[in-house]
Amino acid sequence: METLKFIVNNLPAIGQRTVEHVSIVGVAVALAILTGVPIGIAITQNKRAADIVLYVAAIIMTIPSIALFGVMIPVLSLVGHGIGYVPAVIAVLLYSQLPIIRNTYTAIGNVDPALREAARGMGMSALERLRRVELPVAFPVIMAGVRVAVVINIGITAIATYIGAGGLGTFISRGITQTDSRQLVTGALAVSLLAIAADYALLWVQHRLTPVGLRPERTRRPIARRIPA
Amino acid sequence: MIRLDNLTKAFETPAGTVVAADHVTMDVADGEICVLLGPSGCGKTTTLKMINRLIEPTSGKIYIDGKDTDRIDPVALRRTIGYVIQQIGLFPNMTVEENVCVVPKLLGWSADKARQRASDLLASINLDPAVFMKRYPKELSGGQQQRVGVARALAADPPVLLMDEPFGAIDPINREVIQDEFLKMHRRLRKTVMFVSHDIDEAVKMADKIAIFRAGKLEQFASPDVILAHPANDFIAEFVGTDRTLKRLRLVKVRDALQPASPCVSSTDAVERAVALMDEQGYAFMIVVDEAGRPHGYVDIETVRDRSGAVGEHRAPLPATVRLEEDLRAAVSTMFMHDVRWLACVDGEGRFSGFVTQRGITRMLGKAYRAPAAAN
């Protein structure tokens, strides 16, 4: 009850922290897509490179976030960004690599060889095959990787408050230091809800952007309804 | 024309060098269907894929209409060669229309022209454009998908078509239908077709020429009739089957096996006239036709001799007839079914056109064995 009262009284602050949180995760994952998808595509060409890249990405994933933030402080201090927004974004960017690279690699690698052969035999160049066949077919799986990255990193970003990046983790850290369960629960609740909401929102985006011919039957709208009245 | 000149492909594998195609030399004339036939691993698919350079030859040359394909950029080359594969490979993210329009778009056709072409092609393969243009591949049956696959390969009107076991994954009933449709379309379009198959029956049905491969070597390259009548060696004889002479029945239409003289009388003629005719010409029976010329039964000289009246009163019913367009296999099958030694043949309007006899068919098939030189 007290927690509820706290939430109601602090709605503007919660909103502001949510915006901070979303901006860290949003910017970082967007950058991670720009790096991870091309890397994932590139490593389909070489099994050895793929093994190495996926191994490195997996190792990054195992570094505890609090340790990664610590390591970045002296390094990024050299450019004047030891703490705050920049290291938070970089950490999320790194943690996003594994799910995005791995899903891209798997999805492109699993494109039916018959499609690839047909595309090649019809005279599509490698780039045309990628753009018109392989990426559209791989899209749902790549997008699933992005969703995983977003959900994981909404959790990780909660730790970023310790390096002064703000976000919803602020409530949690203050709740701990001030032994204030209201703030603690508020922060935890907000992070969880944000993760769930983000996942559903991205799921919706995924369905919308998946080519109609690849959508599962139940999500396909009847033809008649798509014709404007 | 497609010319393969000493085409060779050797693959390096951990088990050593495998020669998938070994100095293959052959010419396929414009507008012909050439079936590359052989057991799996014989090099037929490798040979096919070297034509559109999906596989680069180790040595040897390929000429299409006299042009050395090595001198053409592979991507540009493939846009001028239709390609159909067994797994079909329709792009699931594209509608049927988009699938068919892939090559025209790559070639820079206008959207309208490409759409019109797709619509015409679908109509020509018995898929209603109004229904199918906007469908996605997953909404189509296997047979419909492969029809679209063929349409897609023909979209930019390439002079050459490569087909890699195109109908292999389709159920037997639909396969026959699609084969017939394809042959009908081929008679109209006259593409030069290279067609990989492992099915001798399909080869005999589709081919103008059959190329039989074994272990990378071209063992025999000849018309289906020559291959069936004169297999070059024991391997081919075994591959085409001990019933190879029966398979030749498929190659001959009833129209081409009609008895030279096929007498008939009208059902209103007098019996005496029919008997006189049969005596004079030495026939044992005659077909009776009605006013429209349709076969209406037959009369046997033994039963009508010394009878009188109209022929129609004495006719015996015909157990079956066969159409001119059917092949001899169907005709012989009908003969066996009804235990008869001859059949009356009818044309498209059902009019009597002559008859085929077991003896005539036997003689016709036997001709190839008596004069092997002439058959080539």
C-alpha cells in the first residue's frame, strides 16, 4: 500500500527514469543491430571465423555487468566518459552482440539451400540474394535475437545506475542503500514491466515486418480486410 | 544449340579425386528436349549445372548458340537460361507474381510488362491469374508450386531451359499431368531443354534425345527409340529395362501405326455388298459405320456369308475403340483388356479412321531390329 502511494507520488520521476532507461537500451541495441547483423551475415561465409566470433561474443556475455562497468571506467576516462551514459551504452552494445550475431548467423545459415540455389541459378548476385531472399526469410529469427537482446539488457541497464547512468536502477540502488522497500519494489516492478512491454512491442513489430508469405497462419489477416473500404 | 565439348569436372574429396563428368561431348539442337539420364551419382546433374556455371568445369567448353559461356559473366548468363529444380525453391516471402517476375525485374523490365508476362504465363499453365497472382507459395499444392516454378523459369523468355528432376517430387498422377502440360507448352515455345531425370519412363516420354550417363561418362546419346531398340552396351540395356521394347510402344502414336487399308461399310449397305468387298479384298471382317462415320460395330465374313438385308442388322458390337492421339501402349493395353487382336481407331470427332492390329504393331516394332543401320 505504501509502495503504491510512493509510485503515485513519484510518477513524474518514474517516467523520467524510464525514458533514461529506454534511451540507453534503445540506442545501444540499435547500434548493436547495425554491427551484429552484418557480422552475423559475414561469418556465414567462414565456419572458423564463425566459431571464433560466437565464442568471443559468448565470453563477453559471461562478464558480470558490474565488472564490465568497472573495467570501462579507467579506459573511457581517457576520453572523459569514465562514468555515465556512454559506458552504459557500450556495455549494452556488447551484451547485445551474442543474441543478435548468433540469431543472424543461424537464420541466414538455415535458409533453405533450395532457395539459395534457385536464386543463384536465376542470376541473382550475392547481394541481390541477400537483400531479396535471405534477409527477408531470416528476418523473424533475427528479430527474435533482437528481442532477447532488449529483454536481457533492460535488466542489465538497471545496474548502470552504479556508474551514474541513471535509469530505473536508481530506485533499486537507493532502495538498497536507504533500506527503503518502497523504492526497491518500485524499481524492480518498473524494470520487469518495461521488459515485458518492450518484448510485446517488438513482437508486434516483428509480425508487422515479417513478409506475409512467411507469417504463421493465425497471424495472417483475411485478404478481404486488407482491402480499404 | 547447346554444344558440350570435352566437358570435364573433377572434385577433390577426402577420399580422392572424383570425376563427376568425364570428357562429355554432345550437341543438342534448338528446340529439342534432351534428357540426361542415369543412376544417382552418374554426373548428370553436375553436367547440367556446368551449363549455367553453378559449377565451373575443370576443363572443356560449353557453347550456347556458338557463344563460349566462359566469356559471359555467370550472373548475366544465368538470366538468359531458365532453371527449374526438384525442390522448386519458390521464394516464400514473395507472391506468385513476384516470384515469376524475379528475372524480368533483374533484367530491368517495366513493372507493367513483367506483370502482364506473369499473368500470361500463369494462364498458359492452367493457373487462373486472378486467383493465383497474389497467392503465396505456401498456399499452393506441390503440383501448383512446380507449375509456378516452370513459369518463373520461362518468365524472361530464355531460349534455353535447364530442369533438374523437375517433376521428381510430385505425386505420380500430377506428374503425368504436368509432364503433358509441359510437352504441350514445349510444342508451342520450342525452347532448348536440358532435363535431368533418373526415370526411364519419364525420359522416353519427354525426350527428343536421351543422354545416358554412368560414372561421369556419356554412354549413349541418341533418340529414345534408338536407345530402347539398340542399347549400346549391357549397362544401358539393363538400365532401360528388359521390357525396353514394350517401352517403345509409348513412342508411337496410334495414328502412325494404322493399317494401310482399313475398309468399312455403312450400316445401311446390303450384306451382299459387304461380303463381295471382303471376298474381293481378302478381309476377314469389316467395320460398320453410321451416317456420321462413327464406328458402330463390325461384321465377320463367316457370320454374314449367305445372309441378306442391311449390314447394320448383322453387326457385332465393338468391344472398344482407341483414339488416334493415344500411344500404342494404351492401344495394346486396351487389346489385352478385351482379348482382341485389332482395334478400331477414331479421330477427334469420333469418326472411324482405320484400325491397328497386334500383328501390325509387332511388325512395326520389329522393323528396328531387322534393319539396325536404317534406324540410326
